[in-house]
Amino acid sequence: MKHLIILGDGMADWAVPQLGGNTLLQYGRTPHLDWLARHGRNGLLKTVPEGFHPGSEVANSSILGYDQHLVYEGRGPLEAASIGVKLEPGDLAMRCNLVCLEGDLLKNHSCGRLETEEADVLIRFLQEKLGNQRVHFYTGVQYRHLLVIKGGNKHLNCTPPHDIPLKLWRENLPSASSEGGGESTAALLIDLILKSQQLLKDHPLNIARQQQGLDPANCIWPWGGGYRPQMVPLTTTYPQIRKGSVITAVDLIRGIGIYAGLRVIDVKGATGLWDTNYEGKAQAAIQALREGDDFVYVHVEASDEAGHDGNLELKLQTIEHLDSRLVAPVLEAIPSLQEEVAIAVLPDHPTPVAHRTHTAEPVPFCIYYPGIEPDSVQTFDEVAARKGSYGCLEGNQFIQIFMKSGQD
């Protein structure tokens, strides 16, 4: 039996008063997700272990069964793998957002709609002005980029920028953590942040963006730093996976896939935003399964970005689009495959619209495959999943159960 995971990043949410006290999954029109819940088995999954920040790097790698106490090194090294940057021993890799500051406040973590081609101009400019033998900036995707510091110390307190929208940025500058040794690296990061503001504020690209009514990318914000992680490929852990793939528009998830031994499938028009190519991801997943992949991980970022923006209507739209434009064509195509397919759907973490950042509550999940005995759950949402037959799982329990699909 083949295995397909469909991951709606940040799709889970809290009860919303404007929706009659329903969550977006409860309120939205999601007949295909509900079909899977009704014909499969359901439960809740704790994707963020105690003591870890509810980041997508933690949640997604936990879903795949990785023990965070053994593999966690932050986002930076994962994104380095995604864009082909080889880390040497002692290289500190950090996610480096291009953000928009407005006075004393961090206005947003993404500069609004920033295209990769625009960002590349700015990152190359910063490398020219601030880069040296120790410091190197690398272009990633849209607002998400990479900073590598040779000999950097990872023992830092760095606040993710999506955690502090409309908050004072100076109060959240990097500092050394209690583990010690990070003082000089923290000082270097603060220096780079302040110098980037001076360099970027008058850059012609930012002046042009402001003239168009767009947010300028007027500061860097490094965070999520670590060294190269020690992750065992999924093919080693699960013999059912002889060949697997990951489909995503996000460097972080690409990096997890690479370290997990999966090939990365690029989909034209996959943006990581509300306008991503849902249909293209669905067709890429079906094609991969048809051509011999045993395991496919399809990641959709859109709901998470809408949650960070606090945009209720847009997040509801992204959930309904995932249902109608990705899950629906997958369900339609699966019967045509020569081998049966087990399907799991879930978010990685909640990104509540009212909170505008990640939280660590358990998320709903559903597992379906031909012949499974359904439980009593009728809809795919946070509340209904509480009554699911799997209960509340954590650690590698979800992936172990999923990979045994059809063996019961």
C-alpha cells in the first residue's frame, strides 16, 4: 500500500465569534475532507513536544516521526539544504527574513507580497555590502532567505518575526541564551540588523515599492539558527518507503524532505500563498504515486500565511480551496492507480487568525484507506476529532500507525 500525506500548514484555528463560535474547519465548506473523516478514522496529534517552540520545522518533522530532542537544529539548516548550501562543521545557518519595519514597530514578517526576483536584488546587495569570509547571505524564496555565519554560536534567543507583528522590534533583538557562549554572535546579528536598515531604506527597489503603495523590505531578521541536523532517512526507518517525494513551495519543508531522504518535486505556480497552484500539487502527487513513489508528502502553506496576516476571509478561502482543488482531484484519481493508497490529512499546528502566530494545541488528523473500519466522526475539524478512535497521539505514534495502514 502506498502512502500520501496532505498537510494544510496552520489550517487549525480557535473558535471564531464571527463564525458563530465555530472554527474555520467547522464553518467552511469542506465536503471532501469530511468524506475522508466519515470513511476513515480520526484523532488529535500533539505535534509540538513540551519545551519546543511551535514552529513548522518542529511540527512537520515531528509528524514524520523525528524525535526533536535528537534532531532539532532550527529552521536555518533545513533551508540551507533546500537551496543547496552545504554546511561545514561550525557553520551556523539561520532563516533570514526580509521584514517591514514602521517606526518602532515590526509591521509584518513578509513585506506584504515580495517576489523572489525582487528579494534576490536586495539579498545580493546585502551580501555585497555586509558579506565577508565569515558572513554570507543566500537568496531563498519570497521573503524567506538564509544567513550563514562561520563559527557562529547557536545558543541564542531569537524571536520569530511572525510572532511579533505590530510589536516593538528593539525589544526582540537577538540575545545570548542561558546555555552561554552566544554573546559575540548575538552582537554580530544586532549589528547586521541595524546596518541592513540603513542600507535598505533608500534602496531603489524599496523606493519603487513605496511609490506603488507596497511595504518596503527595509530590514533583515535572522532567527531559527542551528547546525546541520542528524536525521535518518525515512527509507531506513520504514521499509515500506523505497522511494518517496515531497511537494511544497517552502524551503523549510524542502529541507526536511531532503534530510528525510525524499526527492523534491517542483510545481509550476506553487507560491506558498493563497494563489498557489493547488491543482498542480494534486496532479504532481498522483503522478508521483503512479510512477512508483511509495510515499508522498504534499505541503500547502496558504492557510498559515493567511493566519499570520489575521485575514479570516482569506484563511477560510484557502481551506475551502485545499478541499475542492487538491483533495477532490486526489480522491477522484486514486481509484485509477494500480496499488491502493492510504491518505492522511492534517495541519502541522494551529495559526489562529485572532492570534496571528503558531500555537501548540493538538491538531485534528484523519487516516483513510480502503477497508479501514470507520469511527463515528462525521466531519474533519478540531472538535469532531476529539471523539476519534485514535484519541490523542504524540511523538512518532501517528507515522507508525499510518505506515501500518492496511496491515490490520
